[in-house]
Amino acid sequence: MTTLPASIDEVATLLDRQGYVADRALATVTFLALRLGRPLFLEGEAGVGKTEIAKAIATALGRRLIRLQCYEGLDQASAVCDWNFAAQMIAIRSAEAAGGAERQALRTELFTEDYLIERPLLAAMRPQPGGAPVLLIDEIDRTDEPFEAFLLEALSDFQVTIPELGTIRAPEPPIVILTSNRTREIHDALKRRCLYHWVDYPAFDREMAILHARAPEATESLSREIVAFVQRLRAEDLFKRPGVAETIDWAKCLLALDVIALSPEVIADTLGAILKYQDDIQKIAGSEAARLLGEARAGLAAE
């Protein structure tokens, strides 16, 4: 287990060692969340690195990463715990066959830890060998408002209540990171319990650094063309603009094809790596790709 970083620069260095290039603002809010023990709420477009920072922190600190992937209809049983009803039924049948004494003892045993199925939120409240885990509550905007209300107890007091067992409190608060793609607004009551940061698309130099970290095989010239083209592409009126994840994927695709420089033909053949909707692909393919590539190269030449 690595001790928590003592400065903003240490946070940036820890993340950088995991291939995560954070700007000063993100490193600062991450440092404060770690130092103050507050949940960190990261909001931004899909693919800008919100989920990856939780993975990087867990690896850098040697902590267990516990991920709660949110979805519509997520409830307490799926997030905290559930009872192993099949095992309970077997125990009931066995007690009935054994007679009265076994049946009486079973009444106090059916709802114990032996029959509990642990889900992410409960697991995050348990002591871990390497220290408090990193709890990633991913895409909280996909859940319903009642689940947000349920989270208030967990994030305020770092505890969960199980009616049959009582309240279970974390001996050491987990490192909590929530992410949202902002498909809907999250209630203020939940946000107030967190430190907030909007993760934006990176500037050219930072995206170059990210690409060097994640696709080091790409040459300097190809990397510059890739980043310049993607940044021009984000300025277009698209249904879904490409994130950093798509930049990395595209670079790896181009490397797999032994591409040494972009061309309109290569872009047309590989647009599916950076654009995920057919309308966007049709809009950019052909002359638009050539125009954007020309603008990207002109911008690079002017630097």
C-alpha cells in the first residue's frame, strides 16, 4: 500500500506513472478529495478519462478498486447486498427434516453473514488488506432519483443499513469517485457531499502527452496529425464528438495498419474508430475529411 500523496505535484506524478496525464485543476481536486476524505464527483463527456482516473488512483495507491456500474432501475439489493435465497431454502429443508431443535436454531441463522451476498457498496465498507478501497460509482446519471437519495447515507457517513443486520460503518472511509456523462442533472443534495470537477476535452499539448503515454509506438509526426485532426473534428456539429479514448483507439488502429501519415483515404477507412454514429460518419467521410485534414496540417505548420 502506498501512502496518500502529500501534495498536488505528488498526485500528478502518481497518475503520470500510471499513464494518466492530469492537468493542474484535476490534480488539485483529486489531492483535496484524498486529503479531506471527500467523494470526488467527475462530470464530462463520455471518453474524457473520468473512469480511468479511478483505475489509476487504485493502482497507484495499491488499493482494491470496487466498481458499481450504474444503470436504470439499480436498487439497494443490487448495490449493497442480497440474501442467498437458494442456500436459505436448502437450510430450511434440512432443518425441517432434522426436527424441532434444528428448526429453532435456524431462526437465528438464516439472516447472518453466512447467507449474505455482498455487492459493491457493502464491500467498500469492509476493511481491506491494502487499506480503504477505491469505490467507483460509474455513470450515476443512468440511475433513478430514488437511488440518489439512498446514496446520501453512504456518502455522508460512509455506512449502509441492512434491516436484518443493522448499520455497517466503514472503519476507514473508502476513496469515492462518482462519474456522470450528464445525460441528466444530478440532485444538489448529492453534489453537496462531493468535491466537483468538470473533465473537459484536453488541449493539444495534453492530448499529445496522453497519446505518448498510451500509444508510445506512434511517431511524433503521426501523433501530431492524429491529435490535430481529432481536435478539428470536435469543432464540427456532430451527434457525438470523439473523446480521448477514441483518439487512443484510433492511434492503435492506425499503428496496426502500419500507417505513417494520415490521408483522406485512411481516415475514411478508419472513421469507425473515432465516430460511433452512422450520421456522423457520413457527414465527415469524403471531402469533409480532406478539408479537416488540410486545416489540421495548416494549424500544425503555423505553430
